[in-house]
Amino acid sequence: MTNLSADPRPLRGPARLPPPLVPLLRRVALLAIQGSDLARQQGLDEQALDARQAEASARLAEGRTAEAVAELSWLVMQRPTEARYQFTLARALQQAGRPAEAAQQFALGLLFDPEDGWAALHWGECLDALGQRDEAVQAWRACLALSARATQGGELRRRVQARLDAADSR
């Protein structure tokens, strides 16, 4: 059983972003720097965007994954620096069995909200699914640190510990 407090190994740096993500990251950074917010330019308010996110989440719950991914991709393009849209799209991609794309979205979302322990947990799951066990373990260890500050930290910590235990047993 891996116990973070008893683990003497230092954490290595954060897992690196996959190379295909770099052009997208550059575009998002440029949009953010320029203050470009397509939703604002089109007159879409926060409530309208939230309603679309709720609709996409409902589609995902109904198993209409492709529709949910399309809607969430649109949301991300409208407001690329909104981490919750990034994370919702990432979860949809993960549920659709597309761990490489999901890992990229989680990584991008974590750039905008590095304190989201649940996103770090799911990012680690995607990395593990891709066979990147060392990087997944790093993400989960970082997640344990975040769980101490999370409102639902106990549940998050329990899930992360289960992932670490499973990784240790392989």
C-alpha cells in the first residue's frame, strides 16, 4: 500500500504535456492574452453557457457521448480559459474511451485551475490507461496533496489511494 506521508521518494516534476497539445495550448494562450472571449463577443452570457453545459452533461448521462463531446467542444472554443468546460469535455472524452484526448484536455484545464484534485485524479486515470504509469502515479500523488484542501477531500483521498494501491500491485 502506498502511503504518501511514508513515501520518501521526492515527487518529480509534473507530467509533461503531450506534443500534439502544444499548438492548441499556444492558440489558447494567444486568445487569453488578447482577451479574446468568443462567448462575450457573441453576446452569450454565463447563464446561457451554463445551460449548454448542463444540456451536454445530460446527453452524456444518457449515453449520447458523441453529441456531448461536440457540444462541450463548442463550449471550450467559446471560452477556452474556463477550466470547468475543459474538465467536463475531458470527462466526456474519457467516458467515450478516448484517453489520449481526455488526458490532453485534463492537462489543459489544469493549467487554468491547478487546484482541482478531481481533475488530477482523472488525468492520472487517463495516463494510466495510456500505459504511462509513472506519470499517472505522479498525478495521483499531486492529487493527494490537493485532497487535503478539497471540500470532499476524504472521498478524493480514498479514490486516489485506491489507484496508488492498484498501481503498486502491478
